[in-house]
Amino acid sequence: MKYIPFTISSLTRSKQSVSDLVDNNANAVLNNAHLRSKTFDISYRTFYKDVLK
């Protein structure tokens, strides 16, 4: 298996940051798993950096 480094872009979020996301992102929800440390985000830019140039 090939080693592919990745970047964790978000672990936990405050209620305020979740509220801000809901205001600005149609995919965000108030009952966010980040509030309970049950999820994390991996930056897609790590995998597609050649495409995003």
C-alpha cells in the first residue's frame, strides 16, 4: 500500500464556528459531530494539489 500523507483540517468546533458555517455553507448543520469530537475533516487539497494549481 502506498503511503499518502494527509492534512487534518478540522477536529473540534465551537458552537459559534458551527453557527457561522451554517450561515455560510448549505451543507453545514447545527447538530454537528465536531461539537462532540466524533469526527474530523481531511483536506482534499492534500490529494488533489496538482489539480488545484
